[in-house]
Amino acid sequence: MPGAIYAEGLVKTFGDVRALDGVDLDVPEGTVLGMLGPNGAGKTTAVRVLTTLLQPDHGRAVVAGIDVLAHPDRVRRSIGLSGQFAAVDEYLTGRENLMMVGQLYQMRGRDAKRRAGELLERFHLSDAADRPAKTYSGGMRRRLDLAAALVVSPPVMFMDEPTTGLDPRNRQALWDVIQELVAGGTTLLLTTQYLEEADRLAHDICVVDHGKVIARGTSDQLKARTGGERVEVVVHVAEDIPVAEQVLRGFGKGEGTIDPHTRKLTVPVAGGAKLLAEVIRELDGRGVEIDDIGLRRPTLDDVFISLTGHAAEAEDENGAGGESLTGGRGAGGREKEAVK
Ligand SMILES: Nc1ncnc2c1ncn2[C@@H]1O[C@H](COP(=O)(O)OP(=O)(O)OP(=O)(O)O)[C@@H](O)[C@H]1O
Ligand SMILES: [Mg+2]
């Protein structure tokens, strides 16, 4: 049985641009799909097709069990949408905007008012609740738009870059609301540029580029594809590099790298923290003094760069993959310090 959001072979072209080039999706009920992809990948186009705002050239989509092309109005009644660009009525106050949505969904006045108050508080808008939305800052509008999408809890929700432009406190508030919704059975498709967000919220992730799904899986599966975990050791003196290399080779599961400037050795491993303890013991036993040692896992950022970097550039698989593995985030700054 197809999931709560299902798409098969979606194609949408704008002139020469194939914004969607054969997209298949299947999101099981009550789960979150995180859709990642660089600017122009086709994320918003996919959301617009799935939410009936745009007709695809080819393909089929079923949302909440309803065929999107055959019964768009029925689909609209079963979904919630928060778009990439906030859609609020400028002349109404924040509270009025939210109450209006409740009324559109036939909530009783009292319930609409209570829900509006609740959401205004959660998104830290209570103080501004009775001011017209046109006086709101960009981040405040964004929050009001999200709150509007959350007035009712439809079975299927779409959020296009919901936390872009939100400060950390409000991002956290949204994550909490999303987690509650999903715990209550809502199915969510979320696009995001914040990979930490996908890591936290999404059961499954698909990476889109040039209108195609180029990878899918859980966050852990995608990370494992990018190379799995590795041990990184920084030895105290360069003379110890050869011995350390020998030790690491004994534990490694593939080619390692050595950076003589930073005295950092990296080797792919399997075995987690237990193995790390063994590496430390062995290095200690061989008299190697270490400045730093750690087990590093690739982040989703590594995955993203390796996948989309590869897709955007050339056929050279090793080139793109290797870069992101050895060039770990945050290491750059430390490297420069050490060289100096
Ligand atoms: N209405 C339109 N007319 C012409 N081209 C369009 C239209 N909508 C989208 N496109 C093109 O389709 C491609 C995909 O756009 P889309 O907005 O889906 O990307 P996106 O993944 O949401 O990007 P972003 O991360 O910047 O929001 C882009 O090349 C864009 O220029
Ligand atoms: Mg977009």
C-alpha cells in the first residue's frame, strides 16, 4: 500500500529547465521525510505539485490516499502547507490571522481563539499578537506563517524550508511542535537547508539535485555511504608519525590519510568506542604521545557535499567523495594554527 505521500515519475519542465525529472517518493504514514538539495534542485516544485498548486507534465501523486490530479480540492482539505515564502494577511493582526485559519477549517470560535493563543505563545509572538502583521519583522512573519499552518493538524503536512530565517530559540520551538504533531500521527514532508534539522526530525531523507532523487535512506545509512566512521589521531611530535601509522594500519578498514603539517592521521574503522580505547592503549604502549584522538562520524553535511558536489561537477567519484572525508569540518581552522 502506498504511503501517505506517494509520487511516481513526476516531471515538470519550465522552458529548458527540468525542475522535476522523474521523482518517485513514498512516505509512510506518521513519518517525516526530509528533502535536501541545493538551491534550484526542485524541492519547492515538488512541494507545489504535491500540494496541488502546480500541475506536473507527467507522473502521478497520491496524498492522504487521494489522487492529486483527479481530486485537488479533496487533497487540499487533507493537508497543511507552510511555503518557503510566508503567506500572511498584512492587515490582520497575528491573532486574527490565526483565528481566520481556524474559521476556514470550521473550528468553533472558542477553539480557534484558544489554539491561536497557544501558537502565539509557542512561537514567542504573544507580545505582538494584536499588532497588524505588516509591522512584523521577517522572522516574525515566518513564525506567524508556520503557526497558521499548525492551527489544525491535518493528516499530511508540507513544510518548505520552515526554519529558514528563524533564530535558534524559535527553531527549537518549531522542532518541538513538529515532534508533537508526528507523535500524533501526522505525516510530514519537510524541505530544509539545515542538515541538523533533517538529522533530528526526519525518519528518511532524500537528496534531490537537478530534479532527480540522487540518494535516499535514513540519516545513518547516508552517512555510512559517505564512508562510515574513522579514527583521527594528532601525534605530539612528527617523528612519531611512522609508528602511529603502523598502529593505525593494524586497526584500519581501508586507506588512511596523513597530514604531516598538522601531524594528523586518519583511518577508516569499524568498531566504535571500544576500538578507540584499544588504539589509545596500543599507541601508549609504543610510546607515542598524542595531542588529540577521536572517533569521527561523517555528518550529513559531509554526505550532502559529497553527493551534490559529485552530481554538480563530474563523473569522478573518487575526487568528490575523498574531499569531504578528509576535509572534515572545523579542522581547517586548527590546521592553520598548527602550521603557523
Ligand atoms: N515558475 C517557474 N518558472 C520558471 N522556472 C521555474 C519556476 N519555478 C521553478 N523554476 C525553476 O525550476 C528549478 C527548480 O526550482 P525550485 O524552486 O523547485 O528549487 P528549490 O530546490 O526549491 O530551490 P531553493 O533551495 O532555492 O528554494 C529552478 O531552476 C527554478 O529556476
Ligand atoms: Mg525552494
